[in-house]
Amino acid sequence: MQSYVFTLLCLTFLVSITSFDAMNARKRCTCTRIMESDENFLTAQRSACAEVEYQEKTKKLPQ
């Protein structure tokens, strides 16, 4: 009987740890996607700013 209870406790612990690890993996994946999205947005924003700056400089140059 004691080995049965011990086995159930071990299995419960294993399921709990696995569930906790899966939850953390999903959180990390979500955070990574958000960070990549933010980086892509910032890159696009920098490119747009650089393009506007370049156009303004070319307008000011004497031709």
C-alpha cells in the first residue's frame, strides 16, 4: 500500500513539473514573439526615418 501511495505521489509530482515546464515554455515563446515583433517595428521605423532624412538632405544639395 505504501509503495502504491509513493508511486502516485511521484507521478503527481512528475505531472506537475511537466505542466509547469510547459507553461513556462509557452510564456518564453510568447515573449520571444513579442520581442521579435517590436524589433521588426523598430527596424522599419528606423528605415523610414533614414529615408526621410536622406530625402531632406538630397533636396538641400545644390544641383
